[in-house]
Amino acid sequence: MKHRLLVSAAFLLGACTSEKITYVTRPPFNPPPDATAGFLGYFTVSDQQTTCGNCHVLHQRDWKNTAHASAWTDLVASGHRSATGSCDACHSVSSYGNTAVAPAGYMKVADSAYHDVQCESCHGPGFAHVSAPDQPGVAPLARIAVDTGALGDSTCAKCHSGTHTPYWEEWKQSLHARMGRHSTEEECQRCHTGQGALQSWGVTAAYVGSSNPIGADAFGQTCAVCHDPHGSAKDPVTGQMIEGQLRFPLSSTDPDRQLCMKCHYRRTVPLAMDSTRTESPGGANTPHAPQGATVIGEVGYQNPNYLDPVLLNVAKTATHGNLTKNPRLCAGCHVHPFSATDPTSGQTVFSTGHLFRPIPCYGPDGVTPTDTIRNCAYTPAERSFKACTASGCHASEDEPAGLIAVARGRIQSLTAALWINSCQGTGATVPLPNRCGTSGIDTFPADSGIIPAIVKNTLNQKGTLNNLTLFANGAVAQGDSVINLDATTLTGKLAQGNTLQVGTNQYTVTATVTAAANQLSGVHVTPAFTAPVADNAKVLVMMMAPLLAGDRVITPLDGAEFNVRAFGEDASGNFITGTSVSGADRSHTVHNPFLAEALLRANIAELTALYGSQPWFPAPPLAVQRIMAGPFGATGSVPLPAPRARVTSSR
């Protein structure tokens, strides 16, 4: 590409003016100061015009608004520039961040053209590309994958690491660094691989690895997934530049544009779907990444008959989800940088907040946060509550520690009333080798609480194969469409839409039938029986078959199970999700303690109204009854109101 310089000469000839225009061809780039590496650097240093920016004008414009564009001047102004030049490579165009062989750029030729972190710092030398811009395969691509095991030269980590900026050291310990989790599952890639996230967000630029996000080539949520290396985007609503070169804003309660909620806002309510769907057996009754929805109060099964709308609104707008009190929402707690003095060495220890742990445990030095949040006590002596105080929400680190203790105790009590999962993790109390380790409700006597009791003693849409084995009461001829069923103990209803399986044949129940005297009489099915059914033949009651896919009703029992899986915590601190905690909110109710308590209390109230008169129904213990009758969180003066209308349907 040739650049032409316009030169104008004016000649005064009497009353006339004559202007001569001369076009002078100038080269599109200057000879690189470091000719060996081929770094071009600035085209004109005075106005920070990069050589790359002569063509890539929009990236040039955006880049000039970033901290990278002032990296050199900021270093000099700080007074911390080392006489040995140890800081220079990160604040200039060098081999750091790309694949050039060191020494290169400013570290080989100390030319001002290499000041600041420019395009070539990440993309690599541009001389070959500007010499033949149309030649395939010559354009330098940036590498945005970051190795979790070793510090790679050709990544952001080369500069954003070390004692005073340990971004890489912290990030590599986080779940964001897990490269390619679920990378072979297409529907999961938009959150579980870096390439998938960028693609779903409309980023079409090519980079190393952009063409193959599958399997071993997939990488995790690296720096360039959340941060835009080319510059700071503008919030489309406010028009303001987004902080930290982030791709989406933090200060928003809109899950479609809030950065963290782009992933942490997946399945937030129980879905009305057929249990035969292989991706979610059991009726999709498990939450998935509901954290963002929990913070802003848009999560869980919520029956308005059992939730006062005023108090529910208060719970939804609790401090953590209130933009006025917590303007950075998730990042207000999860990305909290701070520094402290190591009492042993006397050195300053820096934390960037890129562990993404809101209240991490301290390491052996007592000041450096660690990756874990599980192996230390919830006290300020053993873990950092600094984010809670820095946000302005809490006066001291002791205050949030005490509040967590109160909230967890109440949630654990409510959880135990609804469901004690005896096969939960290492806390199994009853050895059931064929059943422990699953995430379902154990229908044998091991599990206890309101939810297992209802599953064991009723025939409803939440029926399961192992406890709904019935028998034909009388022979049925081929072509008939009515069957009578009996069992040793039957209560409740066989709902329309359930499936009966006789041998290998399946039939759909066309009308709901209520059990009486341990019998279900006059059960109508479709299609008509394709083979005779013998007296006492085994009949399995299944959940909905593909004939009625997507037509399943969400019951109060479904809602209670979903809420417990989202917020429930047993007495040992285990989340009630079976063998995995991936579906739960996982915050020990910290994300929204009032909402979690409100929903679990409403579940108990609704299920008690529906089934409390049954002799098998387990009445909540006295401690839970006191929680139900008192105010939220054991503070305040307004109790959870009694339901305005009782729901009598057993759907």
C-alpha cells in the first residue's frame, strides 16, 4: 500500500492566487530498527501511530484508549523503572507475548519506536506481512491460549505474572483454566471452551486455535475471552467505556449483557420436559450454573400463593444483587485485588483477584490467598473477607463471617426437613452399593424428609421405576383399553400422561385415576393393548414416554426438589446434588441468603398444605417450625406470611 503526501505551494501573483498540488509517495512502513526480528513498532512515535494501524485503523483507534498504549510512559512516571532494564520488556515491543526469539525488539535495539505494548507485542513481528500483505499464511496471528502448567512466552502470561502481577499464577488455579471441559459436547462449548465462548459472543477474528475448538485443541476461559486485547468496548446501554477492557459490562442486571452471567445463568428453573430426554433424565430437575440468577433473584420454583410479593422483592434486591450497593455485582466479591505484608519476609504480597474466589483460604504465610475455599474455617483469621469490607457492604471482616454462620445454619435445617440424602458424598449412612453415588432420590428407606416421603407414598408425575411396580388386577384381552391395577400399598393419583409398561410394550394413561383400597380401577390407556395381559402381570409405571414429549407438568414436588438442589446444604456442608456440585448455586447461600430461605420455606409450606394430612407425612421438627414462623434471616420483624390461598391439587 502506498501513502501519498500532499504538498501545497501558493504563489501570490498580483490579485491572483495559484496553487500547485504535488503528490509525494512515501513508504507504507519504516525499516524495522530490529531488522533481525522484524518488529516495526511505531510508524510515528510522536502521535503513537503504529505501523499496523496504518491499515487496521479501527484497532488503532481502540488501542490508543487502553493501558497498553501508555505502558512505557506509566513505567517511567512511576519511578520504578529498574536501572538494569528488568521492567522494560513488559512495557515495550519485545519477544514477550509472542513467538519471537529473545532478545528482540526493544531488548535488542532500544529505539523509541518500540515503546509501549503495541500490536506486535501479541501478534508478533509484522515485517513479513506488510511486505506481502496478500500472501496467504503470512499475517501474524495472536495466540490467546494460556498454558495452565508452564509459563509460555507467547501468551499474555509472560507479562501478567510474577510477584507484583500474579494474574497467571492465580488464574491457572481457577476453574476458568480447565482447558476444554466438555469440549466434545457441542451444546456445552459456548461456556466450557474459550473458542466456543468467543464464537457465541460474535467474535469472528482469527487467532491461533480459532478454527478447531473441539477436544484436545480446546482451551479454557483465558484472558482474551473476558478481556478484549484490541481495546475497550462501550456499554451499548450507557455508551460508556467498559472497565478493564472487558467485552461486556459488570454493572448490569441484564443476563444477556452482564459478563459473568453470559455463562453463569443457564438452567435457573425446573423445566417442563419429558424424562426420556437423555440429556436430563428425571425431568430436568437440576439447576445448572444458576449463580447469576440467584444474585438478582430470578431463580427457582416460585409459587406466588406461598411467597409474599413484597418480601420476595426484598429478597431479590438484597445487597449482593443491588447495583447501588454492589455496582460490580459478581466481580465485587469474586475479583477483589489487594496487597498485604508478609510477616515473615516483610515483602509486599499482591493478590489480583483472579482466583475468582470470593472468600479464599489463606496460605501458610497467613496473607496469600489460595485456590481452595473448603479447607479452612469461616473466620477472618483463616480466610480473606476483604472483598466484603472493601465493597462498603460490611463494616468489618467479622460481620460477614457471623452472617454466613447464621444463614448456613438455617438453610441446613430447612434442607434436612425437605431431604436428607443418605447417599450424599462421603456422608452416606446406609450402605446401598447399587444406589449410592447417584443423584436421584433414594426410594428405599435410606433417604428421609418430606420430598422422599412423598415420592415413596404417592403416584404422581414424579413417579420412578423402582417404587411404582404394580400388578394387573384381572386379565385384559388384546384390543382392550382399560386395566385395573393393585399393589400392597397405594396412595395418591396415577396422573394423565404417565406411561405403563407391560413387557416391552408401552401405553399412555389418558385420564388421571385416584387410588382407593390399594387399587387403581378403570385406568384408560392409549393405544389399545396390543397383546393380552395376564392376571397379576407386572406393570411398571414410568414417566412420560415420547408420545407426550414436552407435555410434562411441573409439580410442587418438582419445584421443591429443584430448590433444594439449588440451595440445599447438609449438616456437613455438602451441597445436595448427589455426586456432583456442578448444578448447585454453591455459594452456601451467600449469593442471596434471603431468597434461598424464602424459597425453601415456601416449599415446606406448600407441600405441608398438600400432603400434611397423610399419616406418612413427616412433620417438620420444632426448630424448623420456629424458622418458618419467624422473620427472614433471624433478623427484622416481619415473618413470612401464611399462604393467601391453599392449593388443594396434588399435581
